[in-house]
Amino acid sequence: MNKTIVEDWEFIITVTSAKPCRMGYEVGDTFYCKYECPSGFCPKTMAVLHSYCEVARGGGDYQLLGGNAKNEINFGCADGTVQFNLVAKKINL
């Protein structure tokens, strides 16, 4: 594999509440990614996460979507059993 694009955003996804789920998430579990899918992240919820990551990459503001700040938003999993907090960070290259 030869990646030719240097990613300029990183994302931190943290479990903030969890009921029993197939992935076995617990409060405090944290995932990190840039463009790739985070290792161990729920495949059903990846579509939701990807959409929010694209908002940040496009210069959007999570507050317009109900977020806590321009770069931070809470969202639920596809099954409604887990809540996540997403923080987008611009990387200064």
C-alpha cells in the first residue's frame, strides 16, 4: 500500500454510555483515526462516524448539528445502545 495523501485531521471517539452490545463496549473505550476505520469500531456505526468526519473535513461546525462545540459532537450507535463523543482535531502540517 502506498498512501499518497497526507491526512490533516484526526478524530478521537470515546464511549460515554453503553448498554450491552455485540461489540462489548464499555464507558471510556476510546478509538483514534484519521481517514481509516478505527480498529475494533462497530461496522454498523461506521457510516455515522464517517459522515461526521466528513463534516469536519469540509469545514463544517458540529454546533449546527447539535454539537457541544465546533469540533465536538455526541452521537449514538446504529442500534441505539451506545453513545459516543467525537472530537475532531485539525493537524498543523
